Amino acid sequence: GRRKKKDSTGIIVKGLNDILVRFSKCCNPLPGDPIIGYITQGQGVTIHRKGCLNVLKMSNERQIEVQWGEDSTESYPASIKVRTDDRFGLLADIASVISKYKSNILSAKTETRETGVGLFYFTLLVESSAQLRKIMKDIRKVKKVIDVKRIIRNN
């Protein structure tokens, strides 16, 4: 049988042991997302979300099957955009939803348009796409929140 090696990133690369694995910045894959590996010269395997526009442009011969390990306890950055009607205390309410899920906020940027629409951009540390979906679902329940989207730069 083929050997499977899980390394500290929580990724299993089929048939390869001790290979350097890194995550693409273009699509920021999270555990639970469908993923594909791309073999880069001298840099091991870069993990992308399946359907990432960059992967679609890359040569098929250098793609390799990868999967998430079952017991990853790593945290991964994920970006979301929250559209709101502006109101006092809104940022605090959104931050409390995020902290309820024990997710860390790596960065936050806010802007208010003249129309009164507030835009919040958060980069969070999450353990999986499922955890991110729960956070987004609860943010949608916050009063005056219009919409919440995961930001994937090129999809």
C-alpha cells in the first residue's frame, strides 16, 4: 500500500514522507475545504482550495492529491467581510460573537460609507471551515448586520 504521512500542518500528502507543506496565500484553505496540492520546485507542496483560479492555470502534472488529517489542532487565517447598517456598539457585538467561538481576531478594518452602510473586514484565526461558518451564521444574527461573506482573494 501507499504510505501516508501527516505532518504538523495537518495535511496528508499521498505517498510522500517528510515533505514541506505550505498554504497558499491566494485562497487560504481551511480544514473542511476541498483541497489540492501543487508541487513547487524547492518549496515542497503548496496547498490550494480546489477551484482556486491559480490552480486552474497550473500544470496538471504538478498537482498532487492531498487531504486534511483528522486531528489537526492548528489554526488558520480566514478573512470575512461584514456589511451592516451603522449603529453604536456594533463592532463590540460582532467581536463578542467571534470570541464566543474562541477565535482570535488577527486584524480588523472598518469603514462607514456616506450611505450609513458599515463595512467590517476581519482576519480571524479558525480551526476549520465549519467553525468559520458557525461564526458567520451568528454574526448574521447580530442586529443591523446585512451580510457576511468569506473573502477568498481570487475566487
